[in-house]
Amino acid sequence: MSPKTPFKPSVTPPAKVDLPSPSNRLPDTSVPHGIRPPDMQSTTPHRTDPADRAEPSTSGLAAVELSHTPIQDVSRTSPDAQPIERFWLSPDLLRNMQPANAEGLRYIVGRTFVDVEHEGVMRTVHAVFDPRIDAWRAKLLTERLPSGPPLLKDDGKPTWRLAPGTEQTTESTRGKRPASVEPESVPAPKMPRPAAAPVFIDENLYTATARSPDAQGYYELDPRFGVGPEQAARRFAFEDEQGRWVEVAPPARGFAAQPEHLPHWTDREIWQAYDLQGQDIEHFRTRSHATGRPAPGLQARLFKEPLGELVHVHFKWLHPTLDTAQRQALLQSCNLLPSQLLRLREDLRGHLALPEWVETHKRQTQDASQTGYLERLASQITAELNLKREARHPWYSPQASLTDPLREALLASMGYRRNINRCLYRTDIPALFRGDDRTPFELAADDAMLPRYNHRPGATTDKPISATFSLGEARVYAGKPDPEYLLYNNQTNRYPGKTGSGDESDSASTSGDDEGGWSDTDTTVAWDHERNYTPVRTRQREMFVYVLDTRGLEVVPREENYLFNSAALQTPPTWFPDDHHEGLVSVTGKGIGAERIWLLDSTLSKAAKAQDIADQAGASAERIKQATHSGQANKHEYDNLIHQLEMAGKPVLQLSGKHAEFGHDINWPE
């Protein structure tokens, strides 16, 4: 947006999924076949502070809680849930509501609704994702936080149901005892026993022996010279994913000993997956050896990211001879979306065999003739990854979960193409937003918004203009003018003016077409090569937010390129946009035409074309522009012009005024 953009936290490309140590992993409360909003960021970091972890059992394998059902009782995490009858919506509210999409979600005025089948009747409720319990819940339209019961998506249908264990909280059953269940057939699900706060060993006090680590992952640690008597004993540790030593019990068979049973599992892997150590690991190996399956009733710890649990636990049992890379490739060949990975994890926790639906889905994704299935899959991944808004996911990586042929086919079906730099782009994005110090009068007079920042080649086909998909982000960019740009009286100035401070450089330039490696030969821009002029805008305070009509133009988005295309960064000079939600518009050196530039008013709820604003201002345009350049706060004058255009029946773009729009939300006036 400018040489000095506001600081924004970086987004790293999806990384390889590693198995977190049990000490650093929070129990995952994801529900079976659950759907997590694509724009919902994880509410807990990938690694947690030791002080935040609960106390565990220390009595060994015999104390491990056994669970005979893969379904977690979500209701236990929401004791405040109100009866579902309170949340049924009146049919009058549903008249203009769109039907449910593939994820079972309905939308109106920015809110989410779901159809719940309950006691043979289909009713609709307002629902939101509650990160406190990691599940969808019913919510009253008038409350800030949801108080309704947890909800689960029905398999293969756009409907939902109450989570197991919550039905008895309805009005019709309040005060009644739940129906009896044979304990031998369906035992009550048990919550995972919390893990102990890890004991980290200080590397300043201990040093690893020369033979550490052994093949089972143990570090043998001796006290350093000069430490006190309380640190004099030898200790043993595993290394967690952050490279820290976590103390564990001494290896039951001795350091560097080989296990008698389950040799394809190291002690460290068992510790990571089941939070066992010492003699408990030997019990685990003995009990699981005969069947090649985990001991009856013993359940692996729930991982926050299902991909790691599937690769390092369930697929390790199913394919004991495969190494980690081979198991990852096997899971990738299944071509599963986020909701499907969650479903597979729950299925395998209940029955350790690959379900038939996975094989069926895999065959369909490998069949080029299944065009209808591919289109439905493209629509589903667009929704699950929220590609038309946030375009991100807390843990899913399409590059790790989809095969190359399917990923390319999905991208093509969704409308993405590749340019000469191998960057993904689209030409059907309705709009982008840009914060800028240039007045609409200047843009209308030049009939264009010219590129300013000399982006190097490697992202767009032609010279780019930087903008953002998010109106909220555009507000950040429009915070205050960049002092360097205010040294230019007009966007056609090739050199900055001179303020008399002596800091200006005769060679300074921000808009030269011959810089940055571009070879643009366009001569339609009337460049002003004057150097010895006085800047008139150095006191300007006003900034403007523009909506750019990008229909039919090449737009290179940041998020989708990192999600689907990060391998392209290995082929210089390719690069991706820098900031969250940034998009680069390929426009050549002559910029983007004024007919595509709309100025938003100060409420960010109405926009009019720059040329219409200039025409409406007439002879007042120069006075208003000079007032802006001199530092006056006169945004109201631009608002008045937009209001006058609206009253005159000129095209005016209407927004919500909530500053929540993304580029795909824009519906241009006819």
C-alpha cells in the first residue's frame, strides 16, 4: 500500500504436522462430524504454557481412564445450557432466509441459522460456534454469548441434532429421569484424564550424555559440575516439540534397550500419544502386542489437529510397517476436507478400520468423469476454508491433505488460474479496497489511479497496485498519510518536491516505470519530471478509502496462494503479497481506470465514482482539494458530494456500515 505499511503480524505457510507432546497438548473437544467455522481461529495456541495445564494421574497405566465409545459427551462441557425450546424461531422470521448449504448453515443479515430435527419435528435456531466448548450451540438473538445446548451436524444431510446427553435438558423432559441404558452395551463416555504439568529440566543444570538420545527417544541427563546436591542424581527426559527436556520415569528395560513387543512404536511415541511412561509403557506394549491394536478401552489423547492424530496414532496402528512420510502420503491420497478429517478421526477412535465412506470418496476424487462430485467438493471447500472472506483455517492444509491432481482440479473449478509467475489469480473478484491519500479530484483528472510502490516483478503479470480484500483492513491503511508520498504534489510527479530541509534526493522516485525491473513501454501517462518544486501537501491529514472495481482484472490473493500454492515460492522470482488479505491488481504502468474507482464516505456505508464526485463538485473541486492538502479536516465535504449524487439518482454503492465487508460481498449498482 505504501513503502511504510502499518505493522501487521505475518502469516506463515501451512507447515508439516508434527506430533505434539502430551505435556503441551490440550484435550481436544471437537465433536463427531463437527463443523468448525472456517474463519474461527483456534482459541488456544499450538503450545501451551506449563502453568495452564491440569494435574494428571501419576499412578501408571492402571489409573488411565478407559473409554468404550468414540463420542465425547459435549453437554458435559456446557452445564449452563438452556432448554432447546427457548431457541426455536418463529416461522415469520424464516420467510426470506436462504435454504441450508452443504454444511447445513443458513444465513441472513450476517447471522448463522441451522435446522434442528428434534422429537420428529424440524425447527430452526440461531447458532454460533462457541470456542469455550469447541462446538456449535443454539443462541438467542438477544444474547451476547450462546447459552443453548450443543448441536451436531447430521451425516449426509443439511440438518442438525442435539448433542448426545443434552436431550434431557429440554422443557418436555425437565424433571424426568433419562431412559435407562444397559451398561454392558453402551457404557457412559468418560472424559480424558487431564495431563500433568510437565517438569522441564534446566539445561543449565544438566547435560546429556554422549549416547543420548537412544533409539527410544530417551535423554540420559547428568548434573553439570558444581550444581548443588539436590540436582546430583541422573535424570531421564523426552524432548518435546519445542526442543525442551520433559522429565519422565527411567526406561523400564534400561537405557538403549530394545522393546520386546511393538518394535515399530518408540517409547517417546507412546508417551506422546498416550501420555504413558516408565513401567506403564511396558504394560502398554504387552497388552497391545497380541492384537496389534491399542489395549481394550485405552484411548489416545485427543489432538487439537486431527491430521497429526490420524498420521501418528491411528494410521500407525493400521499400517505398522509404513514410516511417517508414507502414512502422510496415504492419508493425503484420501483427499479429505476439514470436516471429513474430523469425521474420520472420530470413526477410527470408535473402530480401528478405514470406513467405507473414505474409500468411496477417494475413488470419486480420482475419477475424472465425476464432474458433478468435483463441483460439489469445490463448493464445500470454498465454504469450509471460507475462501470468499477470511480465506484461512486454523489447522487444515490443502497441500498436505489433497493430492496434486485433485488440488489443481478444485482450483480450476473454483475459478483460479496461474499466471506467468505461477501465482494463483482470479478475474471474477467483484472488488478490493484501498486506503489512499490521493483525492478523487486528482484521480478523475488523470483518469486513473497509478501504481506508486515499485513492486518487483514476480507476482502479477503486469505492474501491480496493492489493495486489500477486507474493508476493515483498508481502514487500517487509511489511518494517516505517508509523509514520503506527501512530498509529491501529484501522482504524475516522477520526483518529490523540495521542502528546503536538505533531506530530499534528486534521484528519489516512487513511480518510475523503468524501476523495479519492469520494462513498461506505455507512454500514455504524462509524467512530470520537474524536480525543483515546493510540496503543497505536507500538512495533509485526510485519508480516503476507495472501492476498486476489479471485475475482469487479474487479482493475485495472498491467502489462497499460501493455502494452495506455497511450492511456487521455490521458483524465483515468484513472491506473494505481504499483508493479511492483500491482493495485487495487475494493471500495467497506466494504472486502474477512473471508471473503476469509487470513494467511500466517512461512515464507509456509501460510495460514488471518483469522476461523478468531481463532476458534482464542479468549480468547488479545486477549493476542496486545496483545503485537504493544507491540512483541514474536511471529509464532510466529500460526504456531502456523495449524498448529493445519491439524491440525484446517480449510481451509489451501498454497504452495511459495519465495516465487515470483503471483496466478494460487493454488489455493484446497475
